[in-house]
Amino acid sequence: MAARDGDGWVECACGNKHWGLNGAAGIMIVRGHEILLQHRAPWVHNGDTWGIPGGARDSHETTIEGAFREAIEETGIDTDLLTPLLKRASARHRRKQR
Ligand SMILES: [Zn+2]
């Protein structure tokens, strides 16, 4: 277990590469009728686009822990102010078998 041990690309059975050796976690932060979006730097994957905070999940993290860590790193938000309403996991994308 190490911080940032999830960073890396995975070759997926769908034919694409995805970021996150242990999967990824993201968080949609909603307040009233507003959603918090971030503008990605031009030099990152999907750069110069808008998205929700998120990224690669470390091996020791739950999905919520990974999503909260990413939200702190990317927005500086105090996650004590957040209340998870819904957790959704998808196994649609799987590592390509070699
Ligand atoms: Zn995929």
C-alpha cells in the first residue's frame, strides 16, 4: 500500500486506455441546482475540457475515500462539508487479458 500506487494507464478490453491501475473514483458535488465542475489543464488526459473532480484510486482506498482525496487535491474543498448521497460502481471496463 502506497500513496499514488494507482497512477498508471490500464489497457482495457473495450480497446481504450483508462487512467487508474486500481480503477478510478470521481465525485459530483451538487449544491442546490449547481454542479461543481473543474477545467482540466491542457497537458492532462482529456485536457482543456470540463469534468468532475476525480482520478486514479489508490490500492488501499475505498471508492468514496479515493473520490474525496481527489476532490481535496483538485479543488481544496473541505470534504467534511460533503454528504455522499449515492455510490455507484461500474465494472463495465475491465483490464485486457494478456
Ligand atoms: Zn474501457
